[in-house]
Amino acid sequence: MSGGGVPGTPDPAGGPSIAAAGSLEELDGSPIRAPEAAPVAPAIPWPAAARRAAGLAAARPDLWVYALLAFLARGGVVVLALPIVVLPTFIGLANVIGPASVSASGPSPRLLGLIVLVVGSGAALAVAGTLLAAATETALHRATAPSAVADGSGAIADGTGAGTGEAGRRPTLAPFALPAPATSAARAAARVAAVRLALVVPVVVAVAVALPPWAAVAYHELTLPSDIATPLPVRVLAGAPLPSLAVAVTWLAAEAVGGFAARRAALLDSGAGRALGEGLLDVLRDPAGTALALVAGIVPSLIVLAPAIAALGAAWDGARAALVGSADPLGALGATLLLAVAWLAALLVAAIAAAWRATLVTGELLRRHPSSGRASRSARHAAP
């Protein structure tokens, strides 16, 4: 009889074989097969990732705005203001503090209140700057390496020119399609801020250890200057080389760990504590790549920022001289316009340099496809 037969044997009428009793099938009748493992792309070489980061930083001016805001909020405004800030002298500080602020019984209540006010104001400004920087940093990272959902197609541009595909697509940095973050931008920014504030602690400890030798050198330089042509901060740092080196190394280490941790919190949905641990592992897994990213990001930035800051200082001196000691209104107007141009040029250079550093570190994380890819997939599976 046609259609009958023993399970697992060919149909007598020449039809397809009958599945064994109890076996499961897909809806279309085909046998269920084990899912194929997703191919894992090899890690991108460091030079290729650096070229991709450079091309992306040049092709995306919108990243300059995010990077500049993050740079200024995290203390870059102090760097740009150095040429126009006149540091107080020893006599000026003594006049502000007052001759009776310190006596045989110790510091006066006025001095203690002044210290509390200065420290409290500095801490409040640091926290506010960190929160603002975390928000812009999160936006920067998500704009640098958007998810496949935000990108629209999952295709990855090479970061060296305009993207292909749908209208409005922009170049991206990721060598693979990142899953859409399950964490909102506000929550991710809070995690980034927590990461950055936690890494301030070792830097503060290093500075606290370095303060006594710095204070001793500063007192000696204020009373008996060794070289009045060299700025006082430079003389203080050079006069205590080991503490200064310890602070610099601690700051660089915190920047390296914080850079990876912030990107994991913003892009891969890692919590603050987990992001810190993963950021430390990222540094330890590939210290050579981390060092290359730091050096390639910081050294060119210093090379382009130093002339811009020097030009800003020269323009400030010229404008101050024209406004205070000159009776020529046209000369004063020209010097003021030149100062404005110098400010804009310094901000532009700082923005491009900051975008280059940011994309370079992001590329350094994403080029290690196996580790970051696993973190991405685990975050996707854990998302509700």
C-alpha cells in the first residue's frame, strides 16, 4: 500500500524517506541541524586600526565637537588657559592668606576655612566636569562605533571616506557590527563618570605623596629662585623628579585603564565595577598595543597643541599691550581680533587632537575582535 512503510525506510512509492519515530523536524519538514558557529574575524593589525582611526577622525567633524567638550570638561580648559593666567607670587599669596593666618598655636580658623573653601570648590568643579565629560564621552564613543541597529544595515565602513549604502550613512570604526546597547545613554554616562571618578583616587594619592617634596622645592624657588626665566611649575616638577615621575606614571595608567573601561561601559553595557576590571585586563592582555595607543595619541597631540598654545599666549600678550598701553583704537581692535582667531585655532587643534586620541583608543579596543566580540555577544544575550 502506497504511503505505508517502516519508519526510517524509503517510501515504497519512491517518495522521500520517512523520519524515524520520535524525531523532531523544522516546520518545513527538514531535519533540525545544530546552529553554525558565527565566524570570528581575526584581530586587525595595529597599523591598520590606526589608519582607520585617523581616517575616521578626519572624516567626521561631528566627533570633534564631542571630543572637544570632553577634553575641556576633563581639565583641558586649564591647559588652554595657562598662557593667559598669571600665577600668584609668594608675596601675593601671603597678602591673600594674611600674616596672622599661622601662629604658634597652629593655623587660624580663617585659614582653615579658606583651605576648606578651595578644596571643596575644586572637588565640586572636578565632579561637575567629570559628569559633563562622561555625557559627551558616551556620545562620542557611540558615534564612533555605532551599533548595527543604529547604522541601519550592519555593514561596516572603512573609516577613510564617506560610507556606502543608505543615504546619511557615516563612516564607522567597528570591524564588526556591535549590538545595540541595552543601557540608555544617561545610565551609560553615569557608569562612565563612576569609572573616571574611581580612577581619580590613585592619582590623588600619588599627588598627596608628592606634595611635601613639591612644597619644599616651591618654597626654595620662591625664596631663592634658581632660574627666574623658567616657569615656577616647571622648576618645581624638575626639582622633585621621582615624585613627579610617579604622578605621571599613575596618571597614564589611570588614563589607559579608564579609556578601555569607559568604552566598555558606553558600548558593551558593562557595569562600572566590571568595566574597571575588564579595562585593567585589556591593558594587561596587550601592554604593547596599549602603550602604542597612548604614545600615538599623546605625542602628536602635544606636538600640535604646543605651537597653538604658544600662539595663543603671544596673541594674549599683544592684545593686553594694545588695550592697556596703546592709544590706537584700530591697533587695539586688530589685536583683539587676532586673539579671537588664536582662540578659535587653539580650540580647533584641540578638538581634532582629542578626536584622534579618542578614535585611536576605541579602535585599539575594537581591533581585538575576539575579546571585545565575546563581550558584545554576552551583553546582547543578557539584554532583556
